Amino acid sequence: MVTEEPVNNSFAMALAGKIQEQCFQYLDAPVMCIGSENMPAVPLNVTLEETMIPSTEKVLAKIEELMEY
């Protein structure tokens, strides 16, 4: 599950938990979430903003981690 919000206490994490709870016996791997870095605010610096938001590379790394499960 990919979201632009921080993963801690997010809607995506709640949804992942509900999927795990309701569909556990049918899953081949855990439900994983990737989101933005935990920062107090969205940075105004473009480089920091790109670091904060999930990138293609971060999503690909999480997918590869999940496929190795």
C-alpha cells in the first residue's frame, strides 16, 4: 500500500491492519505500507521534499522485499 502521508497512525496503516485481520488466511505475504518520512511539516526545499515523499525507487525496493517473502 503506497501513500503520501506518514505511515504512522495513517489511514493506510489502519486499512492494512483491517486487511490482515479479515483476510489473513488467504494472504501469501504480509500487507506492507510505504509512505512519506515522518517530518513535522512538508519541506519547502525541493531536494528535501523529494526525499520525504515515496519515490519510484523506494516503492520498487518494497515490492522486491515483498516478492522475496
